[in-house]
Amino acid sequence: MTRTPETPLPSPKECRRLREAQSLSQADVAAALGVTRATVRSWENARTTPRGTNRDAYVRLLTGAQEVTPHQENPAPALVGAATGPVQASLDRAEPAPEPPSETPPASELAPEPDPELGPDPAPGPEPELGSELSPEAEPEPLAPSLTPDQAFDALYAFCAPALVRQTYLLTGRRELARESVECAFQLAWHRWPEVAMDRDPAGWVRATAHEFALSPWHRLRPRHRNPEPPPAAPADRALLDVLLQLPPVYRRTLLLYDGVGLDLPETAAETEASTPAAANRLLHAREAVATRLPELAEPKELHRRLAEVASAERLHAAKPTTVRWGGEQRARHWTRAAIAFTVVLIGATTLTLRTAPDHYEPPLAPGATVHGVPPRVAPGPLSAEQLALRAKLKGETVSGPERLVPEAG
């Protein structure tokens, strides 16, 4: 049987250029083809390639042979809710930017769906209508080039921090640790802002940093983290959180990223530093463990809804971005001064060693040797009776010594 040749596909860089030449966003292409935005992004990053009917439709769309229908109804389930709203609104407040020619589709129509290139997902995705309770968005809109670093950082923080605090709380079950993890992640992001600003997914960079900090095993050595925090008030929320905390950390993180945040399987595997089959196995085992303890959460969409409810019930609030930036700068100053002080001490110790150390070779002293021909010194023996009498007579004299001997007259 002869195999039908696949439609020639331009290079990933050329695909992105053709999309931008038609003033199309990745969301427009995803809505037109009925795939997720993350799938389109992976095509343009050369991580995957479209196949079958998706490949033909993608080529026709890029070459202009098919009209784009941004408002095409997408039956796939939604996890991330408003895709562009929070970030774009914060950018509009900071610096107005011209609108693209194509109209941005509503949030409910930008929903992710299982990627056809990855095969069947472990289970169907959650249902729509949850908004952005756990995840701000798979990828925020690029920051306007006219923004200052402070404004761009504040926009990213305002967009990602509230959802990251809720995610970290589900990972750790500790409110203070969740806030601290997010603040430390953003402080590190501010310290490395040029690198983070140029990253293709700044929100993913900060999310991975916050999750890794929250799941660090060194926290168990801290005194304030040895005692558990008060559990949620609702019994159902407490039961779900107990089940999550009993899972291994990697299983818990995989379940949160896929069923809570809404990442697809390759992105979940990449963020957890695992292969795609390993991530799929972890997800299946985590779902099985949750369903064993809580049978009503066997459906992924119900599990997603309950995760969002538990995370939102705590009313966790993140600190202000100015406070986080100031804390990051203070920490950088502290470590810089500590490094300078350590360097000065090291230089002083080295200088003192050089000043006090010998500057020439000193041969070691030769060990003692026996000298022949010299009689050894003899210790005095016991005193005789005359010597003892003389010693007693001398001791009986005055302190100044014996009287002067003078001749007596005859």
C-alpha cells in the first residue's frame, strides 16, 4: 500500500513569520485549527510537528489558503479561563499599545484541549467555567517594549502571583511557605530580570522556581516548619488536602500542573524534568491514589473543580510587587556585603600568613648523638658523719655567714 506523502511544511521560524505577517496570534491559529495554544507554540519552537489533517490545515492557514475564524467554537475543555485579559489590562494601564488587526477571541474560546500529536491523554480534561483560579495563563502576552523594567516586572507579578500562591499552597499545605516561595521566586526573577524578560515563558520560569523552592526538603529542618499549620475549615477541603500531601512530591506536582494549572503532557514533563511517558505514569498513579481515597473525584473535571475550590477558599494574598522588588534588592545587597566581607577576611588572613611565614629554608636540628671519651657526670653519694656535722654547724651560724676568723692573742 502506497503511503500518501505529507504536505510540505515550512521551517518553524518561517511558520512564525508567516503567522505574524497575517497579524495572527497563536490563539487565533489554535482556535482555527481546534488545538491548544501550547500545541501551536510547540510547533513554532520545533518541539513537535503537526501531522495528518492538522498539518494540511496548518499549511493552508499560513499560506493564506483558508480564512481564519478566530471565533470558531472550540469544544475542548478549558482550564485556564481568561487568556489575555489580566496581562493585557495591566499593560494597557502601564503603556497603551496598538491593537492587532485580528480581534482577540473571548476567553472561553481559547480553551486548551488534548494535543492530537501526543496521543490520547491519560484522562479527559476538566470542564470550562473555572476561570483562572489556579493558573493565570499558559503563556502571557509579550510585554510591550516601551515598558520600564519596573513596570514589566509589576505586570508579570500582578498577573502570576495570586495564582502561584494558591498553587504552592496545594503543593505544601502551608500558607506562609506558599507566600515565601512565591516571593523568593519573584525576587530571584528580579535579580535575573534580563534573563527572565527574554525568556519565551516568563510565567513558567517563575512557576517552576516557586514550586522547586516550596518542595525543597531543607524546609523540614527549619523550626517553624516542624509543626503543621491549621488545616482548612471545611471537612471536604481538609480531606482532599490530606490526600494530596500524602502523595510523593513529584506525583503531587505532576497532578497539579496537569489537572490544576492545565499544562499539556509534554510541558508537564519538561517542567518536572521527566520524560513524557514518566509524567503520564505519575499522573495516572496520582489520580488513582486520589480516586481510592475520594471516589467522587475520579473524574478529572471534578478533581479540577475541587482543586480550584480548595485553593480559593483560603483567601491567600500575595505581597505588593514593590515590596517584593525591595526585598530582592535588600537581599542582593546583604549577600554582596557578606561576600565583600568574606573576601576582605580572606585577603587579611592571606596577608598575615605571608608576613609571618618563614621566607628562607631552615634546616631541621640534627638529633642528639652520644659523645665517646667523656666520663659521665657522677651524682654525689650519701654524706659521711663529718660532712653531716659540718652541715649542721654551718646551718647553725648567723644568716650573714660564719664569724670572721681572727688570731687570738697568745
